[in-house]
Amino acid sequence: QAELGVLSYGLGMNTLESVFLSVAERAGSEAGAVADDAEPCAPPELFPRAPRREAWSQFKSVLEKRAAILQRDRRGTLLQVGVPTLVVFLALWSGYSTLDSLQQPALALDVRTALGAAPIAVALAPGLNESADAEALLERVPDVALRRSGASSVLVHPYIEPANGTLDEDLLEHWFESPRTYGALFLASCPKPFRVRAEELAYAVLVNQSAVHALPAMLSVVHSAVLGWMTDSPAARIVPTNAPYPTLASETPAATLESAALLFVILCLTLSMALLSASHALLHVGERASGLHHLTLMASGRPTTVFAANVVADYGVHLATSLGVVFCFALVPAFSLTWLQLAAIGGLLLPFGLAAVCLTHLLQNVFHEEMRAFQSLTTAYFFISFLGYVVIRVLQVVLNLLELPSIQRFHDVCNVLLQLTSPHFNLAMGVTNGLVYVFLLVLHQHAVGAALLRCCVNVAAGVRGLFRLKPPPPEQLPSHSGSPLAPSEPLLPRSPSPSPRPSDEDLDVVAERSSVRIQGANEHALECRGLRKTYGFGGARVEAVRSLWLGVSRGECFGLVGTNGAGKTTTFRMLTGEEKPDAGSVLVDDRALRRQPARGRRRLGYCPQASAVSPCLTGQELATHFGVLRGLEETTAASAARDLLVQLGLEEAARRPCGTYSGGMLRRLSVALALVGGPSVVLLDEPSTGMDPSAWC
């Protein structure tokens, strides 16, 4: 008992004393017990595999864990994927159910489409009624019936010339017999036919569809050129004219309703994507608050691998929702979107999703409560994107009416800020352009392409920020430009020389400090040198840990005992890297750190004061997951996890979700998570809390 330190530290009657006394009494009597003076066992080799293979196993294990959570939390998965899709579908259906199509289908510019079955009225000038050349010309009019009107002229000056015998009079007489559409042709002259040497004259005309009369104007120009070339007459011209009807009374309200419907669709789209993006924070904030996230980083030794796996898992959820959103756009008949427009909207959702996931992973580090994170991120995403969208659209309308340099500068500044910081704003602008504009190239700067490229910029910024904001490792390793870590170099900045021993300092504390200084880091699996941690500011400062010196030899069972509030948990949090000490240094299994400095944290097994588990996973799955993170093969990790759970009395509960465990069972599972994989240093923070007395030993 004296060698275990029970008597020298004067323990009171508590569960930890019972554990120590029981271990001391049974140590010499049990078969296979190890003598106190036996040589400590070498720490197990945790890195038997190639780094890439091991990293892939860890990556796959995190993905399997996320997949199991999604599968068992079906209600949460349905809400995460189904609600945004349903919101978008209802917005599309209700917004356009009473309106005509936002984008009218393509109109074929041929006579049959424009006139239907109505024949073309034909009139010939005097002298052409018996002309064989005129008859031959009329026979070449394609795909339409001709009606001979018998007229011999057309009105050149209406209201001045008499209409008798004109083609105009014939059209008026047959007005009520026709479907109110007509086409007419008056042939004033017909020269002898000529031949073109080329067998075929082919040409293509490119026009801007936003100009209403661009197509007929271009056709008339080309036809005039062809006609002049064929006739060798510079005076040959085709001149179209248009006398439009006045604007109908229903056209302006219809355009207003379409704009309102589009605004409603953008509102619901940004809201649904804000909900989806913010929902990714629920799991991560919960795991961080419970401590499971920190345990995962400690076990893996590769924060980048864990982050990348979580980003991929969240992005997979986003892809499923994006597919549903694109399907909604294709399903609503009012849009009549082409496959290229659907592909453009889907292509816009791809980089948007990655940018939103990275942004959420960055911002979720600010929060400590799941629902507060969800509400705050949803509100921020929605209001910044939608209000920014409305402001930019209003400013564009104002600038179309008034050329004000100050308004233009304000518009440009707001637009750039929103484009660089809000992927949801870029999504709203890109979808608007994809629905309103008729485009042929996905990367056109005025269509979806500009928003697509800006979302890619958001992705690059988010990924860079995400992997630059990795949580610090348990010990901040100094840079050595490739040289191994020297045994004398600490993992945290060394504290200055301690002040002279206060008069009330315990003699055991002085002896421990002297022992650590004399023996050196090579003799200890765990060594603390002058650790100090203070909370608060000014007069409210509380010194939780003051100049802690201790060394734990390999194979030693060391008990850190103190009253409530003495700083035990703070010390554990500094040892595991959850808290950064104000001063002092920590060395953990120094020789292993010289071989694998980046994975030093994996030498630590940690059972925190509060049980950190995932309620959706079973005990077997969670223990196997931690074994894989610590470098074991999947089959080896499963076997080791199963043996540990049997030893801890969790054999029957191993296949049940952790959410069904009692408090004592959760504590035993936490101990199993700390031991699986054989870490060389195991930290147990009040492991017997909540256990029944029979489970203490």
C-alpha cells in the first residue's frame, strides 16, 4: 500500500481508495500477477501499417460511423434531406401554379406555326394572271395552302385610296370566316427565272433573343443580300415593317406576378439550403460538447483525416438533397426547363454544397450547444443571403432607371462582399439567372457560370480555412526542419525556473519536483514540468493548477487525488490537449514521440469525467471504431473491442445502441474506449463514478 502511495497521500474514505486497496490486496494473491520490481512492458506497437493504408482505414471508419448514425437516426435524416426538398417543391408548385410558364417554349418561325390551317391569300398585279412564270413561283411556296383572292392591288395609303378591288378588302370580307390570323402575298412583278450555279445556298444567322425583332431584322438583311447577289441588282431589298398592337391590360400584372413568384421561389430555396447547411452543425457541436470529438482526434492522430471524412459525409447528405431539388425543378411543368438548364442548376449546387459544408465546419467551432448553433447559423445564412439578394436586385432596378455613381459604387461593394462571403447568395443569383435568361453555355458570365465560379472560390476559401483551423494537438510540437525530437525538448513551452519554495509547500511536492528534474524524460511515460493554468481576468482570476511537477514511470499506476475543485480535471484536460496550459511543459512517452511525433496523442487513452459516446452506435461499433483509429486492423480492432467489453461486463449490451445504456454501463464503455488499441499511457478521470461496487475492480 505504501508503494502505491495510499498512505503517503492520506486518502479519505472514497471509491478511489477502495479501488487502490483492493488492487493492493489482490496483487500478490492472483495468479499471473506482476511483481512490483518487474521490468515494465514495452508499449505496444501502434503503427504496424503504411501511413496511407492506415489513413484510409481511419477515413473509412469515420465514414462507416457517420453512415450508421444516418441509418439509425432515420427521423433526423428524413428531416435533414426531406424538409429542404419539400420546401422547394411547394414553393415551385404554389408560386407558378396560377401563372404561365416563366420561360415560354421555343416558337418555330414558320407559316404553319404562326397561321395554323389558315391559307395564304394571294393577289397578282394586272398582267400576271396568265403569267407562267408567276404560277411557277407560287407553286414553290412550301407547306401552305393558297387562296386566290382575285384582287389586283394593295393599299399603299390607307384612308386615302379606295379599297375596292384590293387585297385588303378581300381580307376584311373573309375576316369572320378565318381564325383571326392571316397571311397574304401580293406579287407585283415576276421576271424570268434565273439559275444559281451552286446547287445549294446555305447560311446561318446568330441573333440575340433578348431583342424582340432581332431575328426578322437579321433574316431580312441576309435575304436582301442574297436577293441582290442572285439578281445582280444593288436595288434589290427586303424591308420588313412592324405595327405592334398596344400593350394589353393583363401583361403588366402578369409580369409582376411572375417576378413575385420568382422571389418566393428564391426565398424558399435559400431558406431550405440554410436549414440544410446549419443542420450539419448539430452532430459536430454535440460531439464536441460531449468530448467525443476530442477523443476521436486523440485516438486518430490525424485531425485532417477526421475532418476530411466528416466533410465528405456531410457533402453526401447535401448531394442527396441537391438531387431532390433538381428533380423538383424538372417535375414542375410551369418551368419547361431544358436538360442543359437543369444540368446547370445541378452543377451550381455541387460547389455550393462543398462551400456551405466547409463554412459550417468553420463556424460550428464558435458554439457549444446544438440547437443554438442550428438556430444561429440558419438565421445568419438565410438573412445574409436573401436580404443581400433583395438589396442587389433593387439596386439593379434603380441603376437601370438612374445613373448615379454613388449608388453604383455601393452596389459594387455589396455585391463583391456577398459574393466572397456567402455561397447561399451566389446560389440565389445563379438560380435566378438560370431561370430568367436563355443561355447556351453553362459558364456564360451572365448566366449560371458566374455564380458557379464564385461558389468555387467559396469552396477554396472554406477548405483552406477549415484545415488551417485544426484543433491543436495535445502538445504543441516545436519545428525541427526534419530532425527528430530530442529527449530534452518539451512538447509545450517550458516554464521559467520555479520560485523559491514557499514556506507552506508540502515536502512530498518538493520531493516529486526534485525527482522529475533528476530522472529526466527518458525514465517516465508521462512527465509534467511546472504546469500552470489560470481562469478569469483581473480580480476574478482563479488559479486552477499551480506549478505541477510529476513523473509517471512506465508500468506504474498513479493516482491523482484531491478535493472537488482542486484542479484534477483541469490537469487531465491539459495532458490531453483539450486545454492549453499558461506555462509549463508535458512529455508523453518521449521515445515514441521521437519516432512518430505527429501521432503522439495516440499514445494516450483517455476516459473523461463525463461519458463521451454516440447514442446511435452500439458499444461494439464504437470500441471497434476507436481501435481502428489507433492503428489496428479492422478485424483485430473488433476482436480487441469484444474482449474488452466481455471483461467489463458489457457482453450482452455490446450489440445495443449506447443510448439505451445506464450510467454505470456508459462509464464501463468509456473505460473500454480508453483501453482499446493498447495505448502506452491511460488517463482515467473518476472512472468509477456511477459504477456499482462490484464493477470497481
